[in-house]
Amino acid sequence: MRWLGGALVLALAASAVAQTPLQWSQEETRAIARHGPWPPPAPRDPSNRVAGSPGAVALGEHLFNEPRLSADGAMSCATCHIAGRDWADGRTRAMGRAELDRRTPSLWNVGYAHWFGWDGAGDSLWSQSIRPILDSREMASDAGRVAGLLREDKALACGYERAFGHRPDGDDEKLLVDAAKALAAFQATLVSPRTPFDAFRDAVVAGDREAMARYPLAAQRGLKIFIDAKCSACHFGPRFTNGEFGDVGIPFFTRPGEVDAGRLDGLGKLASSAFNLLGRHNDDASGANALRTRHVQRLHSNFGEFRVPSLRQSGGGPFMHNGHLATLEDVVKHYSEVNPDRLHSDAIPLVRPLALSAEQSTDLVAFLRTLSVAPPPRVAAAPLCP
Ligand code: HEC
Ligand code: HEC
């Protein structure tokens, strides 16, 4: 009896050290493999002639932190996109000179997107970077102010010359776009760190069961639910987003009587923007990258659609385009209980109530948490042209 008890204790201790990973079918293995490898190759952007240039990245980082871009000299991109908060601000809705209608999204991995903003009103990272500079509720600035700063501030003018190969020249609008292209070059370097999920994914692909066993069992069970529930129909690929738009039943009233029409409005803004890829500021002479913009159609079903967010390094919440859900537990509860009648897209329903048990919900949250790590510390940018 005594001996048996001892053996039991030993067996329990051993199982705590080396747990057995769950069994995964070939189909599940392929589904897991598609969410990596991470990090992907650096993003490319032919519409931006300085994308990837170290000089433009350096200038862009300085402009990102530069409050003089704003009308009152008090607000920079970093006011809302805070490095230590996964490039968001933790607020339900962003606070500029007034409260905005939407939440500040994280900027991790933004260089891999093809539509920008919750409503897809931008078709390039640089055009999306112009919007907050001009928006009267945000930096409330204008092309003249930005161009003047680039021409007259010694450090910025020198940074511009290193990035673009000549002194700041051309009309104000062109210099505004150049500033945005430097901002884009910087933001494209924000690639989120590897996570426990990535170590597990690589172990699954390599068939390394010992390494697989290091991934918590709750997260493994949650991942099975994620695959079964077909979350990856929208949260697809290494970034856990297909980059397109969907409706998952989040209320779209902004204030009583006012709605946020999401993608439907975004497409109108995209078409009328002087900075879209069909305009004169696209650096891709072949025009190939403007095809998506040329052919996109505005459909009534776009009403209330918002861009599918990446699930990587998504900050601690709140979640959704308007911060409607505070925690990942709330998000999972939403998908568990969603009322299909609230979804107004007429396509094949991809979202249906999952009716998860309490334990399943905990597991799904445990999995989602393994897509993030603590935000890595960021060193201050070196001075431009010391
Ligand atoms: C007042 C807060 C605020 C400021 C200041 C601000 N942003 Fe944002 N940013 C937001 C909000 C809110 C959104 C979502 C906009 C939308 O969908 O309508 C956003 C969206 C973005 C996106 C799109 C991200 C994506 O995933 O599609 C980029 C890129 C971006 N901002 C870059 C910048 C840059 C560059 C600056 C400075 C020039 C800046 N932002 C200044 C709040 C802010
Ligand atoms: C039809 C496409 C679709 C499917 C299927 C889907 N999602 Fe989403 N998901 C979205 C969209 C769109 C949003 C943003 C909605 C909004 O802001 O109004 C979102 C938001 C989220 C967020 C919040 C992220 C953030 O940063 O705000 C999480 C977490 C999430 N989904 C997890 C899941 C899980 C787990 C499943 C499976 C149970 C799932 N999604 C299935 C499209 C989808």
C-alpha cells in the first residue's frame, strides 16, 4: 500500500513535468501550419519609393513622435499609438481634440495589410498615415505646416535628404505625402515578436512531440475549438486575419440615432481620396498595385462591416472597432452567445453561436492569450543627423 502510494506520487510528479500533447489529425496539423511561420518576410510596398530604406525609417520614427505635426503642437501619432501599449492606447474610443467613434488599433504588423482603418478607407499605409494629420478631431494640421517643418527644421530637413536623396522640394502636398511615406516606412518595421503559439506551431510542423508538450494543454484544447469553429475563415494565415471585412454582430450605434456604417462609408471615402492608389502619388509606375482599388465594389452588404483584426499581440483590450468588449473573456462569450439575427450580411453565415461550456470558454481564452507576449521594450530613436 505504502509502495503503491509512493508510485502514484512519482507518476503524478512525472506527468506534471512532461505532459502528453493532444493528438492532432493531418487536417488539424495543416490548419495549424497555415498560421505561420513567424515572422514572415519583410513587407513590400511598391507604391512607396522609400519603403524599406533605413533613412526613411529613421525619419519616420522621428515624425511619428513629432508633436509639431499637429496644429497646436500638442499631439503626435505616439499620443494614441503608444509603444508600451502595443501601439494602441487602451481606450474604448480614441481621444483626439474630441472623442472619436472608434478604438485606436494596434500598429503591429500593419505593413502586411492591404486595406487600412477599421472601414478600409485607406489603400496604402502612407495614405492612411495622412488621415490623422488632416482630421480636425485629431492633429488638425495641413500640408503647409508639415511641408514648412520639413523645409525649415534643420534635423528634419537633413533626415529628409538622407531618406529621399535630395533636399525637401516640390509643392506642399507632395511634401505631406513624402512625410507620410517616411511614417509608413517606419511603421512597416513594427513586426510583433514570436509567441508561445509560434513555438508550438513549429513543433507541430516538425513533429517534435517533446517541444509540443511545452505548450499548455488548456491552450491546445482552445486551439482545437478555434479550428473546429472555423474562426480562421476570417482570422486566417500567419497574422490571423484575411485582411478583409466582416460583421460579427457588434452594435454599430455610435451615439443615439447615429450609426457607424463601417466598410460602406469607408469605400466612399476611398473612392474620393486624392491620396488613393489611383492618384498621382502612387510610386508604382506599373500601376499593378492599384487593381484592388480600381475593382472594389461598394455593396449594400458592406453596411456594418469592419476589418477583421489580427489576433497577434492585440494588447490587453478593449476589443472590437469601438471597444465594445472589454476582455478576451467577453469576446469569447460574444462568439458563444451571438444572436444570428443580429448579423445583417446575407452571405453564408460564418458566425453562429458556439454555445461553449465554461471550461471550453476558458480554454479558448487560454489559446488566444498565447498569441501575445509582454510588449518588448523600445529604445529611444537615435538623433537624426547627429
Ligand atoms: C487621436 C488618436 C490618434 C492619433 C493622434 C493617430 N491615430 Fe492612428 N488611428 C487612430 C484611430 C482611432 C484609428 C482607426 C481609424 C478608423 O478606422 O477610422 C487609427 C488608425 C491608424 C492606422 C490604420 C491601422 C490599421 O490597422 O489599419 C494607421 C496606420 C495609423 N492610425 C497611423 C497613425 C499615424 C502615422 C499617426 C500620426 C500621423 C496617427 N495614426 C495618429 C487614432 C489615432
Ligand atoms: C466572419 C468573419 C469572422 C469569424 C468567422 C470570426 N471573426 Fe473574430 N472578428 C471578425 C471581425 C470583423 C472582427 C472585428 C469586428 C468589429 O470590430 O466590429 C473580429 C474581432 C475579433 C476579436 C477582437 C480583436 C480585436 O483586436 O479587437 C477576437 C479576439 C476575435 N475576433 C476572435 C475570434 C474567434 C475566437 C473566432 C471563432 C470563434 C472568430 N473571431 C471568428 C471577423 C470574424
